[in-house]
Amino acid sequence: MLEFRSSGRPGFDAGIESHPDTVAARKREHDVDVRFADQTGVIQTHEGAVQVRSGDAIVTGTRGDRWRVSRARFDAKYRAQPDTVRGESGGYTSRPYRVLARPMREPFEVWLADGVSRLSGKPGDWLVDYGDGSLGIVSVAAFADTYEILG
């Protein structure tokens, strides 16, 4: 099984960037619901259990899928909607930003930058490099809804 590790350091992973199947994509603006964790814990995502630290954002998308965004990286990726105070739980909109994405043809795993959380992907899922030292797994349907491939 292929295994990928988030580096936790800014920049794209050289191995992902140089792979011939990798494409550049941009995150589309879309509305999400955010709750900031008030304690350390674990959330269950479609791809696996993810450690959450106090202050991390637990984001819920329109399909009900959930993911964690560290507090340090949250403001660069999301902006508060008019009825939400920045930094408080409520409605947010994703900011458009460039990522690298690779469609996967076999099962794979991704270790998150916390060194503890491990996600499992299946053939057809996308391996996404966010350019900030973090990697993720996005299903085909979610990728089509939330990303656009750049020409």
C-alpha cells in the first residue's frame, strides 16, 4: 500500500509535485459550518480518526463530511460569514487557493502532520497536497464539488 506523510513544513511535496498524474487545482469558495474544539479529542472522518487539539477547527461540509483544520492554518483557508465573529464557531466560506492533486489508482494511506492521525484512501480518491505541509484525501464526488482543475 502506498503511504504518504505530511511534512508540517510550507511548500509542496516534491514526490507529489513531480508525479505525472498530479494536476494543479484551486479550492472553490463554498460555505461550511465550523466549530472550534474546546478540548483535545478525536473526530471520525470518512477517511479515519483524526486527533483534534483545543482551538482546532472542526469543519462540516455540505455533504455532512467533517475534517480538522489547525487553528494556525484556519484563517488562511476560511473567512467568517457576515453573521459570524471571526475565530468563533459559526458559518465560514472557504477561500480559493491553489493545491496539487493526484487521482489514486490503488489503496493508500496519509499520515497527518500530527504524526498520530492516519487516513485511508481507496482507488479513485484524490491525494491532495495543500502546499502548507499538510496532505489530505478527498473523494471523487467531494473533489468535483469543491475543486476546479487549472488548465
